[in-house]
Amino acid sequence: MEQVGGFQSGFHAKKVKREAARWPQFLICRHDCQEIIQLVSHVSGEVEFELCKIEAERMARVLLEAVNESDSCLTS
């Protein structure tokens, strides 16, 4: 397991082997990736979301595009 960061929203991400998937039947990956990213709740310690690195990169791009489109959010 490799912890790869956290979010102010109460989650941290960790990279694990595919075999360690908590919810393999719902895993967002159709690429046979050997490692996946898990988002883990700081409150419960439970895995809330799992996806492969390819899908994580796609999600990151979508989020960055959304951030760059919006100028109505104030940053502190």
C-alpha cells in the first residue's frame, strides 16, 4: 500500500494491488491494471471509491477542466 495524498473533504488516496480491491465487482477498470487507487474516508477508515490509474487520470482531467471553467469560486 502506498498512500498518495489527501483531500480537505475528508478522504485520502492510496495505491494498492488490484487483488486488494475492497469492492472488485464495482471496480472502475476495464484495462487489467495491476494497481488501483482507493479513496478512503478519514472518518470511517472505509474504502469509499476505487478506480484504476487510467480512470483516475481521466477523472483528474475532468475535474481540472471543471475548475478552469468556473471562476465563481473564491479561493483562500
